[in-house]
Amino acid sequence: MARVTCYMIILLFLLPVPFSFSMDVNDALKYILLIKDVHKYYKTTCIIIVHSDIDTELDQTSLAYIWSRAFSQQGILTMIASFSELSHERKFQDYTTRPLCVIILATKENLIEFSTITRYIDVSFFVWLVMFLPYQENSMRNFCQNPIGNPFNLIFNTEMLVLCYDHPVLREWYALRDDKTRVFDLATWKSGQGLNVTTRNTLYARRNNLFGQTMRISIVNESLFIEMKNGVLSLFWGAVVRELSKSMNFKIEVTSIMSEYGSWNEEEKIWEGVIGELASNKSDMGVAEFSMTSHRLDAVDFSLPLIMSHKRIYFKKPDSSSVHWSAYLKTFNIDIWMVIVCLIVSVPIFLTVIKTRGRVKMNVLTDNYMHVWGIYCQQGLSEFPTETSMRLGFLSIFVSSLIILSAYSASLTSFLTVSTVSLPFSTMEEFVDHGSYGLITFRNSADYEIITSNNRSITLKLKKLIKEKHELPLTAQDGFVQVCNEKVGFYLTKAIMNAMTTIPCKTVYIKASGIDSLALILTKRSPYTGLVNYFIQRYKDNGVMNKLKRMYFVKKQFYDTGYNSVTLSGIAPILSVLAGGILFSCLILIFEKAYHQFCSCESKRTYQFVFWQKFFDREIGTKEGRRDQNLAFKFKKNQLSEILRKNDFLT
């Protein structure tokens, strides 16, 4: 508050001071409304009142304080600076955007001083209101009405409004490369009435003629969007540049045809390719499908996007004649397969229980498993059971197997005949996790820069899959040749794919993250960037851009490979099942033969053992019988002898 009071006291002392030039204090106050209207028209953020460092009879400092006080009272941010302070434009760029600089010129010394300062600053950063104020004999009247050369070092996009003493017309000043100041009558002004703008056109609607100036252009060799044909730029980007040359009235001069879009060389610390041509000021415009990155924005300016396109990774379409091994299982859902397996496992057990009346015999259970498996494989029974319960059970199995096999055959036929070709992955995350494919993109392109320099987790994984830099393609055709001959994915935008007329093979794709903006490039801080963007937006609004797209983006053609014949790999699953069944049958046969032979040997041994055992038993029995007979005979003989002896004794 104390500082404001101090300023007000100073102003009170300054106001009564009589000026020794032809403009009094009242005349100074009448310019306030003009400056305010200019500030409002150009939509500037603040006002910088710039005065000379040289002391003259015109007290410019006092005049600046009068205006500053008036603008501050109206809530307009205002500051006062000298020409020497204006040379430090970086200071202004740090804390303000689009300021209005009010330049007070009264003498030729002021003119020379301001002209010198403009050599070292970016005149396009400020909006200028140059005021040639009355002083002595107004010696610069002829100069401000008919400027000679380019004394203020103006460029095409400079916004400078000039008040020439008491002249009622305010003119815009700008210049081209010919160092000739061009003027445009923008508004009229009368004392106390403010600014009266005589046109409603925007800046580039009223300033869109380059008067035949030559525009140096660099293009990318073998680009799908630009080429030189009979000395004329053709294809989509070439047509856009030709339309711009007609609208802006400039001549096209192709100064270089480069093989690369542009990349930063870490060793030499320079830009290469087309971007290098613009960074070294050898060209004014780069014509190709340039992708916008933050690193490139430090070197060149980008126009409005001509095409917005999604990024994709393209792969060779898998051969539809090659049947995946899992195709025979994909006909049914996993739940249906589980039900079928449960039926095959559980039904034989129930049949065994029914036949044996509650007892489980392994030989009966094995037979039932073979019968049930045979039914589901469309095999009949050698003997149909006589029991009614068993008949009903087998009839149910026959019906269920018929339904299941019919549904399986129909589903398998449709699954194999309809070409539903798919990759083993469907997202970029699955692609990097799968790891079976490599990755390619254009050499020294924005996509290569993003993949190799980004530290995101998914990008780090992509970096491991990308091929060596010298193996990457320079053109889209070379890239798709690698896709068709190798197991790699091609990382590029959809627009480039659409621009191709022929592709060596059919492709499929997965979506990658991000949307690519394809645009023209111009030199950094080019004065023509705004005008180019103005006409590009007009082309989009009035349909010119869509017309050019329909003309140059035609339907692509694939090389006709004819009908795909079924190869050995296509029937590999069927042959594998057949060969596996034969091998398994042979193994079972060998096992059965060995088991049968083993059992036969055991039975022979058992028979021989039983035979000899019976023989020995019979021989032993005979001997024992004979011995018993002999003993009985002897016993009888002894008894007879004893009886005879007793008889003899009695007699």
C-alpha cells in the first residue's frame, strides 16, 4: 500500500510538468483508449510500455507512467521497460505469454535503437503497437507511411500494428524473405473514439499470400505418401502440398530426397534424415508421414495432423490348411468333455453292479469298460445281454453315444471347414509374454525411438523382441517381406497399411497402444506454420482432405496364392491318432502274447508236476500195498502155522 501511494505521489508531480513537444498531457491521455482497444482486439495478456534509453525533449518515461497508471486502474496488467531491457526476451517468455508491446518512437534515434534491438529478439513472440508520436517536425512521416526495406526485421507471422502520427488508418506490418515490408490496412482511429476494425477476417485469412516465394522441401524416398513423378510431387502428401502451394502462392523446390525420416545421432549430436535437413536450415518443409514425439518437437515444428491412425502390430496370417492339434478338442466346451469322461468312467461300474447283483468282479468290470468304450467309438456288442435291466442300460448308452457323436461330427466339420484363423495371442501384453515372434519397425523412425527410449514395462519387453537396428526395414514393402518370410511382427500405423497397394501375403494384426498423428514438419519457429495449419483446417472443413484420401487410398491387393492344398502337416493330427492307435495296439498285442506265453509255460509246468506227483503217488501206493499184502500173507501164514501147531498139540 505504501508503494502504491508513493507511485501516486510521483505521478502527481509528473502530471503538471509541461512537455516541450507538440503533444500535451491531454493528447497523451487520448491514446489510452486506443491502446486498450488494441489490447482487447489481439487478446493479449498484458501491456509492456517500451521507451527509449536516450534522453530526449520528449519525456517518454513520464508518458509511460501516465499510461501505466491509467491501465492499472482498469485492471490491466502493465509494466514499463526500456529498449535495452526488451533485449532480454527470455525473461518475458518465462512468466508471460502473448504480451502487447507499445513502442514509442519520436525521433530517428529511437527508430535506429528499436531497429537494432529487433535483430536479436524473436519478434513473433510479442504483439506490437508501434506509435510514431508527434515531435518537432514529424520527420519520419514519410517513412511510417511508406516503409523502405525491412527496418524492424519483421517476418511473415509478425503481428505489428503501426500508428503514423495523426493518420486515421492503422496498418499491419509484416515481411517475407525479400526484406520488403508489406502493409495491410486493418483499422481506423479518431481521437477519443477508440479502434474501428475494418475487417472481420482472422490473421491468416487476410495474410495468406507468399507472393511466389520459393519453399524448399525435403521428402522421404520410397514413402507411401509422397514421391517425385516427372518432376511433380504426387501421392497423398504431394497432393496436399500442391494444394497448399496454390492457396499460399509459393513455388515448390525439392532440395533433398532422404532415405530416413530423421533420428538423433548420439555420437555426433546432430539430427539425421529429413529432420536433419530442417534442423540445419537447408529446407523449409519436410513432406512425409512424420509422427510427432516430444524429442522431435525440440527440433522442428509440426503441422496439424493430416491423418490420425491407430498403431498396430501386423503378422503373417497363419495357414488355414494347418489344423491345430487342439482343434479336435475345441468342438466341445470343457464342461461337455467332463460330462462325457464321467459317463465313460461311471457307466461300466453301474453295469457291473447290475450284472453281478451287487458284487464287483474285475473281469466283468473290465469287459464292461471295453463294451462302453466300443459303443462310444461306434462299435457294436458281440452278444447282447439277456437281462432286461442290462438291455435298457446298453440301449441308453447307444442313444447317448449316437447323439454325442453326431453333434461332435457336425461341430468338428464346421470348425475345420470355416477358416477361423487366429494367432496364439490377441493383445500386445500376450504378444510380449508369448515371445515366439520377433518385432520390426521402420529404422530411425518415431516408433523405433519410442520403443528403444521409453521405460514403461511393456515397452521394455518390446525392446527385447525388436531386431537389430541394421536389420530393420527402411520401407513398408521391405517390412512386409520380412513379415511374410520370417516369424516377426511389423509395428506401424493403420494408415501406412491402408496406403499400400500390394502386400506379399495376407496379414492379421493385434492392436497396439496409442494413436499416431501423421503430419508435415517445418523448421523450428517457422513463420509459416500458422498459415499451413490454417489451410489444412480449411481443407478438412470443406471436404478437400476427404476427397484426396479417396483418390489415393485405394483398396489394396494381395498376391494370389490360389487355393491352399491340404499338406501333410494339415492331416498330421489324424495320422498321429491313427499311428498312435496302431502302436498302442501293437504294444497290447505284444503284452498279451508275452502274458499268454508266460501263462502257457506255467500251466505246462503245473501239469508235469501234477503228473509226476500222481505217478509217484501211484508207485508208492503200489509198493505199500504189496508190502501190506506180504505182511498180511505172512501174518496169515503165521496164524495158520500157529493153529496147526495148536492142533497137533491137542491131538
